[in-house]
Amino acid sequence: MAKYLLLKHYRGAPAAVNDVRMDQWTPEEISAHMQYMRDFAARLEGTGEFVDAQALAPEGTFVRYDGEGRPPVTDGPFAETKDLIAGWMVIDVDSYERAVELAGELSAAPGAGGKPIHEWLELRPFLTEPPTITE
Amino acid sequence: MNEALLRSLTPKVLGILVRRGADFAAAEDAVQDALVEAVRVWPADPPQDPKGWLVTVSWRRFLDAARADAARRRREDLVDEEPAPGPARAVDDTLQLYFLCAHPSLTPSSAVALTLRAVGGLTTRQIAQAYLVPEATMAQRISRAKRTVSGVRFDQPGDVATVLRVLYLVFNEGYSGDVDLAAEAIRLTRQLAAAIDHPEVAGLLALMLLHHARRATRTAPDGSLVPLAEQDRSRWDTTAIAEGVEILQAALARDRLGEFQAQAAIAALHADAPTAEETDWVQIVEWYDELARLTDSPVVRLNRAVAVGEADGPRAGLAALAALDDALPRHAAVTAYLHERDGDLTTAARLYAEAARRAPNLAERDHLTRQAARLNARRDR
């Protein structure tokens, strides 16, 4: 029982095999892709492994503290930011192997030409609660 | 109302329904409904015979659901043959339920969820909160688990070892959510120990009690970890320790050693030491040797190296570590500690920082980062 984050990148991941921007797909290919994502999440709910899925807007703002009594400083968005998160899915699975298997399936979502995108997904384990028994 | 008492009746009532011919999945749903009803009704109107009340209400729920199901499928068989609701059978099927819920065909997470619901009487929502997943996900996990075991014969003998692994997982999960999983694991193991006479069940119960006894001292008020050697031993729960030791001694006397008894023996030696300095590390090393013989787990050999380091000095501990794969969890942390004891603070600080990067949980990471920082600050002075 371990939770993993499946991270989808706009930028920052290695290039996918079927690397065509979504606005170059046909409308039907886009619909097929969305349907695949929905079906995947529904299937994980059915297996009792789904925790959360969210998508993020590509552009965000950087914010930092600017000292007592002053409003926070905002900056960006920066076009040159190397790593840009598109969204994530959180799964709760029995093993690392199962997490890899599911990430592989999600990466097979269809893209241009109806063919799998082979997109690189980043798999990150959650830090857990400390176990009760340690020695 | 005593919720623990109510929940302790869960497996007994469920067993009765299954013996009366209800299939396990439907009976389990019916018992859950009856538990919810009991929580609602009992405070104002407590029954004379709580178990009888639960059997009656859950059986009625089962029949209602079965009839609705049959009507929906335009079939009307079997369900109208209501057996005479005579006195509850003397036989207690609690043990069979433990076996079913820990059946080897289930994944560990499914077995845990099903055990907490069908044997523990927890609601799906409580289990979902404890494991930090959505309620819908937990509901699916449980209904899949029920489907998986639907073909298993209820009276088939099971394997105690699989049940113990499930209970160990529940205990070790820690303390998230509003359900105290450690306390629940102890309750379920106690109940199992009452249903079957087995030295390893006793061993696991002793192990849990001995660890639970130190619970209050394992974390500081700010949530940071307190290592065993620095815990305030005056705050250990002496009642739980005494009970754990007594249960363990009775189990060991039967001369059927198993891994949980050996682990409990190590925990008992720690609990027995008035101060960290007075710990009997030589005996602890001997128990780790037993444990390594029983399980051959690399984690055991890692912990053994720590004990060797305390018994025979840090060099001996490092020598014991040399044979182990350094990719093992906590390997870097153990190596760091032994190097610090050996006086090599530079290596220790570097390894503590590396261990922090590889720590699987936040509290451990923060603890190891602080160890590295402490040594770095001392060196820079």
C-alpha cells in the first residue's frame, strides 16, 4: 500500500515517441484521447486504486514574501521555465511494480493518428507516515 | 454507547448470517447496515441482548436486499425460505472470517480493507479516511475483495500466517485518520488470540503491546521522531509492557518459536532496560540471529548490525554491515550512526544527509537531516 504521483509534463520530460502537439491532432483524435483518460481513471476507481487526478493551467505566477508590511512580489509567467507540470494522477497501489505498470498504461493514451503517445510520465512515491515498528 | 463492544460483535453476527445460508458479500453489507442502525437507535433504546438484536436486524436487512434483488431479476427463489430464527448457534465463526478476509487470493491492501470492515466492523468511510483514499475507491476495493473470495468455502481451514501478516500491516501503518489503526490492530489480534491457541498469534500480540507501550514517547510534541535511546522511559506504559511480557513468556515456553515471538523478545529486552545504557545488547544480537535464521530478511540483518555495533563496538557493527547491499532501506542511516559512534563525523554527516534524501517518510527525513546538521555545525565550530 503506497501512494504514487504520476506527473505529466508540458515541458521538462524527454520527448515522447509520438510527439505531435495536440492542436495538430484531428478533433476525433482529441476526443479519443480524452475518453481514454476518463476510462483509465474510472477503471482505477473500479480496482480501488484511484486517489486523485487534476490538470493545471500551463501558465502560472511566481510569488514570494517581500518583507514585513509589504505585499508579496509576483513575477512571471516565465517562458523559459524548463519544467512545467501539466497535471497529475495519484494512485494507491500494492507495489512499485504495479505503479510502473499503470504509468505505462497511462502513457499509452492515443494521440496523433490514433497511435499511443508513448509520453514520459514521472513516477514519484509519496513520503509516508513513519511505521510503528522500526527496530 | 461502547463502540468497541458493538464492533466486537461484528464477526460473530456475520458468521451467524453466513451459517444461515446468506452469501458472504450480501451478509457483510447487511451487518454494516445493522451497525449503522445500532449507532442510531441504541443510545436512546439499548437492547437487552445486543447480539440478538444485531442478528435480527441484519438478517431482516439481508432478506429485504435479497428480495429486492430477486424481484429486480424477476426471480423468486431461495429467499422466502427463512430458517427458523432459533437461538444463536454456539459455534463462533470469528476465526473463519479472519481466514476468509486474509485469503491468499487477495492483495495485501484488499485483505487489510476487508478485514477492517468485515471483522473490525469499521465503516468504509472510516477505512478510507485512515488510508487517505476517497471513499468511492475504498468501497470498490472492498467490493472487489468480496467478489474475489466469493467462491471460497467458508468452512475451509485457513493459514494463520496470512492473517498475522494482515494484522501486522494494520498495526504498522501508524496513526493517520480518526481511527487509531494501531489500537484497532491490537483489538483484532486480541480477538484472534481468543479464537485460536497459537504461539505466533500470542507473539504478534505481545509485539504490538510492547511497541504500543512506547508510543507516547516516540514523537516529540512538534511531531519529530525521538530515537529509542532518547525516549523518556518513565512515560512508557508499564501495564502494556507487563502484559506483553507475560503473553510472550507463555508463548516462548511452548517451544514453537516464530518470527513474531522473536521480534517481541527483542522489544521486551528494550522495554526491560531501565536506561538505554543498561540494554542487554548481547542477548538482542542472539535474538536477531534467531530471527535471521527464521526469516533470512536483509532488514533483519541490518538491524542486527546495529545491535552488534552496540554489543561489540561500532567497528564490529560496520563489519557486519559490509556484507549487506547498501541499497537496503535505512542502510545509509545505520552506517552514518555507526561512523558517528566510531568518531568519524565527516563520513557520518555525509551519510546522514544521503540517508535523509532516501528516507521513505517525512519524520525520518527531518530527523536524519537534523542529525547531519548537528554534526556539520559541530565540525564547523
